[in-house]
Amino acid sequence: MRRIRNKKAAFLNGMQDGIPIALGYFAVSFSLGIAARNVGLSPAQGFLASALCNASAGEYALFTLIGANAAYWEVALVTLITNARYFLMSCALSQRFSPSTPFFHRLLIGNYITDEFFGIAVSREGDLKPAYYYGAVAVASPCWAVGTALGIRLGLLLSARVVSALSVALYGMFLAIIIPPAKKELSVACCVLAGFACSWAFGAIPALAAISTGTRTILLTVGISAAAALLFPIREEESHA
């Protein structure tokens, strides 16, 4: 009985943390629906695409390729490259679960690894409970699919400025995730500042700006995390504390 109550509490906590993600997802997918409409997708097709593909960059690439009448293998290859950063997130997230977590939980959660879900999951202390992750997914993922369908149906009725303004919720959520730990630990603060600086450099320097967003994320993640591991190593006794 106690175990059931703990799962219920974790699920409700996940739902609570998933609310700002849901608001941001709805806004972003709404604008994504406009791109889907431009290549001839119906609201039902857009809903299904977003229900099966939980990645904004990957889905935008998908719609672009559909509009270009690309072959299936081209769609698969481009989507794989665009979403390659999730391999890194999956490896990091797998270490947060208890070793006794069943494989089917890991398999199901692996289908819902996004930047936002990853952000709230790794910020949790202790072992990550699958019920917490499912709670966040249960709130946010339907908004992603519904937002795409509504974007196809109603997207042209709203100005681009209004749609862009709705996505502020995602940025606020990320700030709420990184600021508290950055205040407590110098290593986290340095990584955050380095991430800001490097992201700006990649966008400002012409030679680097040509690199795709997914590849840029992978390079920055590997580079900054490797530098942090060298500069701020975790002692063996601390890792088992």
C-alpha cells in the first residue's frame, strides 16, 4: 500500500512539473502545425505525426522532407541525424534510474526523451521514479499533438508574434531548472555560463552558424561536460554518498 502511495505521489509531482512544459509544447507545436499545413497535411495527420515523434527539430525536418517528396530512407536518415543528441540524453538518464528498474519502463521512457523532460528529470535528487516521468508525459505530450492539429486548422488566424510569445513558458521552465543548482555549486554555474557563451558563439560566428542545431547541441554537450569532468571531478566517496 505504501508503495502505491509513493508511486501516486511521484506521478502527481510529475504532472505538476509537466504543466509549464505542456504550455510551451502547445505554443511550439502550434507554430509547427503551420509548417505541416504548408506541405498539405491534415489536422489528423499532424496529430498522428506529433503523437509518434516527440522532437520539434526532427518533426520540422520531417515536414520539410514531406514537402520535398523525399524518399523514406532520406526521411529516416535526416531524422536520425537531427535527433542524435537524444542518444547522449538517454545515456545520462539511464544512470538516474535504480538498477532494479524493469526494462519495459526504460524502453517506454526512451520514446519520450526530449530536452524538457530530460531537464526536469535530471534535476531530481535520488533515483528517478518512472511514475514521475509518466506524470510529466501524461500532461505535456497530449498538448504537443493537439497543438500541431490546431496549428494546421487555426494557425493562420494568429500572427507569428503571438505564437512566438506563447513559447516563453519553455524558457521560464529552463531557467527554473538551472538557476537554483547554479547558485549552490560553482561547477554547475560554470557549465551554465559556458553553455550560454558557446551557444552565442555558435550563432554569431558565420563558420559555426552553419552547423545544424542538433549537431551543435551534441558538440556543446560533449565538450562542456568533458571540460567539467576534468576541472570538477567527482570523488569516489561523493558519488556513493
